[in-house]
Amino acid sequence: MAKLAFLGLGVMGGPMAGHLQKAGHEVTVYNRTAAKSESWVKTYGGAMALTPKEAAEGADFVMSCVGNDDDLRSVTLGDDGAFAGMAKGSVFVDHTTVSAAVTRELFGKAAAAGIGFIDAPISGGQAGAENAVLSIMCGGEAETFDRALPVMEVYAKICRRIGESGAGQMTKMCNQIAIAGVVQGLSEALHFAEKAGLDGRAVVEVISQGAAGSWQMANRYETMLDDEFEHGFAVDWMRKDLGICLDTSDEIDASLPLTALVDQFYKDVQKLGGGRWDTSSLIQRLRKMG
């Protein structure tokens, strides 16, 4: 069992850190809002720290799951950042979805301090975190990944190294690009069924068994039909991720016309007041805006 730190106790990080503590690891948590750390310790045990540096001191592995590039820099760099408290030979594992550019920047700073760094963004949503069945896509040095793998496997359904530093984040971009198109297609199909006067549940029962079937269809069609959008990844966060995808596509000369279009559709959902709705709320745009 290892001595661990976990930075960021949101809807994903909180359960992930909990699985590590339940597995017998010695976990110290940090959250920007200390009340969340206090609540987590009451639920799971372990310990809390008031700064990332304090949490990271003496840890074999430091895991993070925060919001964006700036949040990640804030918990890693500076006098109170995790890197300042980590010993040579320890490993930082970042589960945040961020740009490959900040990942490579922090990989370099970590390497200069003798710290291993793995970019390990996750997919599977809140339910995946709570049930320990996340998909984890990783970038970094092979030896460092092999050391961190047993820790990540505590909350993973699959955990795989894709390549060097940044490869995990690039793979997460592929994930978000694929989701955007699938959710829009599902939204249009259900909207079409409603307009045609069809029983949406009956339609899905049939088409889900053929080539149209998908995770989104299996897990979101009922809540979409019932106008319930409190069941997963928020639109505001999806737009953040798609912005990273689109910026990166310009850098690598990739063409993402559908992704760019769906990003604008999510912007429309935000205008409807749906920034905190889950990503399946694209159907509301069709219902309200056409």
C-alpha cells in the first residue's frame, strides 16, 4: 500500500480518492474549498491538508482531478504547489482534462525536479468514478506509467498508456470529439421521433439493437425523453473540452467541422440557461430553438 495525495474532490475526484482509501492506501486530500476535504475525511477516513504542498509531502503518488489548465498549474506550481512538496522519485498523475501544451510544460518541470509525470485523463462520468469503472488514457514514460498503474487500476475499467507525454490528453480529445457527434445524432433521432408522433422508448428499443446503438443511447435516452439533464458531464465543461480540441486541431492541421458545429450548439444550450445541464441536453436546443 502506498502513501498518496489526491488534489481535487469534485464529482469525479471525491469518489476516486475514496476508492483509494478503501483499498488500503494512506490518502491525504486537498480541495480548494476546505469544507469538501472535511466532508470527505468524515466519509472515508484518511487526512486532509490545507495546501497542495502539504498534501504531497511524503507521498509516493500525487493524483489530481481539477478543472482546467490554470487550476492544474495552481495546484502543481509555486511555493504551495504539489511539486514543491514532492520528493525525487515520486510520481504525479493528472486526471484533469487539459491541453496537451500544459501537460508537456508540467512534464518538463516535473522531470527537472526528478518527479515522474503521467497525463491520465478519464472518461466514464460521475457514475464511472463512483463505480470504479473509468477509462483512463495515459501519456508519459513507460517506466513511470508501470509504477502508477496499480494505483490507477483501483478505479479503472481500462487503463492504458498511449504514448509519450501529452498522448493521454490527445486521446481524451478524440473521446470528446466522438461523443459530441454521437450525442447530436441521438438528439436529432429522438427529436424526429417526437415530431413524427412515435413512442420514443419503442423506437430506441428497436434501433438500439442494431448499428445505431451506443453508450449514449443506452444510458441517456430515457432522461432525454423525460427532459431530465442532471445526470452527467456539464455543458460548460464540455465546451471547455471542445475548445481544447478545436485549438489543437488548428495546431496539428486536423479538420473538425462537426465538432465545431456541435460546440456552437452547446453555446446555444448555454444561452438557454443550460450551462450546468448534462451534455445530452442538446435535444433541448432542438425542442426550443429548432
